[in-house]
Amino acid sequence: MNVSSFVYFDKANFNVYSYEFVSLLQNIGAEIDVLFKQICGYPGDRNKNMNNYKGDILSSYPGIKEEKVNVSYFDIQFQPFEELEKAMKWWKSYNMIKHDRLDNISEANLENVLSALAALFLLERHLLSIFIDDNTYVLLKQSSIFKI
């Protein structure tokens, strides 16, 4: 993600939106949807949604709502699943873009893209933990954007 070359990662820029952010939010959201289905145990079922995912994610990862992700080199922190039981802002924005991006382009902003990307980062870490142990995990290349 080379967005920081054009929009500085700062809370003052969280409402900046663009067509590039539309594309990023759609791609990140679609990947999160796939991971939710995989983690919850229904990868082939197209009729599942956040209402189905919530309970399964919380039972598999009860502490996920408290997990925080820091943006490297910037004083920004996200807790992307804090509102998992309600309506997560970034997920709602992803769906608004998915269903009507022309009227909802302002939802494709820096804050929602970074929040969704932080959520994807956490989900991928959890999915990896199923397949590899902690000793192997430390050998993997670390994220250049996020840190726990």
C-alpha cells in the first residue's frame, strides 16, 4: 500500500476519500469476508454475513474486541473489532461502498481503509496461528505497516 505517498497517515486526514480508497476498501472487505467464512467454518456458503460471523468469531477469539493494532511510525492505533457485536464503522462503510459506491464515496476514507486493513491483519494473524506455532511465527516477515 503506497497510499502514504499521497495522503499522510494522520488523524487530521481520516476523512480524506478517493477512488483509490474505494478500490482498497472493496478488496480488503472482500478478503475479510473470505477469512470470516474460513475461520467460522463455512467457506463455501455464500449466504453468510456479519450476523452469522459475530458469534463464531467471539467464541473462537474471545479477546478480539480488545486487540489493538498500531500503525508503524505514526501515532495511530486501531481496535477494529471493538464494536463487533454492534456495527463496526469500517464494515458498514465497506458494505455501503459495495452496494452503492457513487453515493457513498466519502465512506472510502483513510480511517475506514486503515481500520479494515488492521482488521485483516488481525484475522490473518489468528488464521496463521492455527497452522503454525509461535516459534515459526517469529521467523515470518513482519508487517511494514502494523505492529501489535
